Amino acid sequence: MKNAKLLIFSDKLIICRVNVLSPEDIGGPDMSMIDPFVVTTTDGEFYLRPWMTEYTAQTEFEIHSDKLLTMAEPTYKLLSKYEEVCK
């Protein structure tokens, strides 16, 4: 899946498609997360839970990249799981 990344925050892992934005204002959001899922793992199995679905039907969220610890390429196994749930 094009642009799928693993976003590592201090309190969670999120896999999503990423779109880099040009902020309109200094300090504005500079990226968007598209179809974000929280990643958890138990005994080597990945579990993906849609992020924020209990609060909104929205599937794209603008964020500030300074909230991230880092961004990484997901493993093939995690990427395959993400592609499966996004169908």
C-alpha cells in the first residue's frame, strides 16, 4: 500500500497512510493520517483497531509531526495485515 507508515508516539503505535501537508500557518498541522489503526501485538500476532471510531466517522486526521517520536516502514507482515483490514 502506497505511503503506509508506522507512526510511533510515546503512548501508541499507529499504522496509516501518510500525506505531508504544507501548513497554512506557522505551527499548523503538517501531515495527515489516512485510515489510521492502532497496532497491538500478543504472542507475535498483530491486532489492528481503527483509531477514534468511537468518536467520529472521519478517516483522515491532520496532526503535527512534532507529536511523533519517529516514523518507520512497517514489516511485510504488518503491512499485509493493514492492507487486509483496509479492503
